[in-house]
Amino acid sequence: MDAEQMATDGVRTGQGPAPRPLDAVDRDILRILRTDGRASIRSVAERVHVSRANAYARINRLLDDGVIRGFSARIDHERAGQGASAYITLKIVQNSWRTVREQLEKLPGATHIALVSGDFDVLLLVHTRDNRTLRELVLTRLQSMPEVLSTRTLLVFEETDLGQGPGLPAPSVPPDDDGFS
């Protein structure tokens, strides 16, 4: 594909369509839906001062573009019987990320997996029933993976979801053109 065709297709090599810029209304919609994913189209439209049809079209575009990846419930892990939470850092064999990620996705209680830079390669967030279950997960499951060179477990004593409920600060959303929200 030549440069002219890429420009007309809006496609960057290997990365899908180029992201569309978000305007202030899009960012406001994201803030509302991040706080209340069950907000009605009518409520969203009223709060961002656009018609229902405009709000509906914008939300569908944000979904189609992959900006909004879906809607889900926020879980209180302790009340759900998962009283132990931990971030686990992993050092892995070079070029084994895809294999490790596939194995981590199957772990019970894994809720977030990230490939990161720095002193370790992977950051994993897990929620388990108790510390004994967490210990088994780390010692039996993670450290038995041949691609995992080492782990470090950081127990979570208290968690706060930012901007995800009444009385909490506004969540982070994509920044304005100047790089700030």
C-alpha cells in the first residue's frame, strides 16, 4: 500500500484506522459513561447539551472506533468473597510476552495485565479469596511458568476507584488537543 492509499484509507500500517480526534462533547460523554455506564441516551444528551440523535451517533462512533470497549459492572471484590488483592510484577524471558499473556488471561482472579517498561516486564492485578489462595497462585501457577524468571508480590491494603461513583473525582479521559484534560 503506497502513502497516498494509506492517507485516503486512514490506515496506519499494522495498527488499524487512525484515531479520530475527540472534541469536548466526546470527552464529556466519556466522563459521564465512565461514571455511570447505565446512563440513558436522553440523560447523556441533556448533560452535554446535544440532541438525542447526536448523542446516540456519537456513542455509536465511540464504540465503532474502539474508544469505548464495552460496559461492565464495578465489583467490590471484598464483598464478592475476594478479600486478598495484589499487584504482582513479573520478569519474563525476552520475546515471550504473547505466550505469558495467554497463560495469565486464564488465571483465576486476574483482572488486569500490562506489559510495562522498567525493572520488571509485566504488571498483573489479581483478586483471590484469601492470602493462602494468593500464595498458591504465585508459587504454584506463576512461578511454574517457564517464561517467568521472577515475581514480586505487592499486597493491596486498600483500593479506591477514581471517578467511578457519586462524590468521587472526575475520571481521566482522553486529553484536549493541548495534551491536558
